[in-house]
Amino acid sequence: HLGYTRSSSEKAPRVTLITPFHNTGSVFTETVASVRDQTFVDFEWVVLDDASSDPEALVQLEQFEALKDPRFRVQHCQTNLGPSGVRNLGIRDSSSQYIAFLDSDDLLEPTALEKWIWFLETQPAFAFVNGEVVGFEAMEYHWKEGFHSHDKLFERNLANPIGMYRREFLEDMG
């Protein structure tokens, strides 16, 4: 690992935010800003470099590591594992009660982590939470569908991977 590692005497943060990163360009700067602006601060952010080779992407990672925020760290993978592979690696390497996912070219609104935590802590029957997704620039859309869209459940996956999950749910799912 490069970056911050908690000592054994420090308690785990309540949330681990996991971000797969593979040759992401300058848009990652906006992703970083959206995470830095979170109102909820008891989290760690693990950016998993999935064997990036693009020079611009490597510069983005260097700039991220230069922030020296003790909550942020980069884990470099020697081989490309794909988004699911690096997400699983991030889960195994964390000890937080909640796991949140954010892609390296996506943004969070400033209260996203706070709202997700609040929802999961007040709704113990739910294993995860996510929200609406808005596409911008080249892909403009507003994704409002979820499990309330019962008639579409068998047409496509309605669970957006960007969201927060209870650790025990992810462990139970394998």
C-alpha cells in the first residue's frame, strides 16, 4: 500500500469508500473534489489502481497521493483485475462496518455518505442503499429506477453499484 495505513490502535472508520481506477483521465479531479466535500467525515477512501498504464492517469494518481489526506490511500494492482476484482480486494482490505462504492469518473453530492449512513442505521431491514444517478456531459440522463420499479426488475439490473452496503451483507454474498 502507498499512503496512509491505520495503526492497530486506531479504530476502523465507519465507512470504507472503494473506487476502482483504470486509466481514468482528468475527470478524476472532479471525483476527488466530490469526496473531499462530503459532510460525513468518518471514512477512508481506497482508490484501487487496476494496473493503469496511461500517462495522464498515472499523473492523476500521483496528484491524488500528494494530497496527503490521512483518510485517502492508493492500492496498486500489478495485473488488471477488472472493476469487480478490485472492489473485492478493497472489501477484503477494509474493516469498516459499511462499504461504499464510487467509480473513478463519478461524483457524489456532498451529503451522500451522510444520508446513506443515516438510512442504513435507521432501517435495519435493508442491506444496502443507493440513490438516483445523473449522467452529464457526453451521457446526459437521470436514472430514477430502483426496486420500486417492480415491472422492470427482470429486464435489467436496477441496483446501481454506486451506493453503500452493510459489510455483513457483502460477506454473506461472498
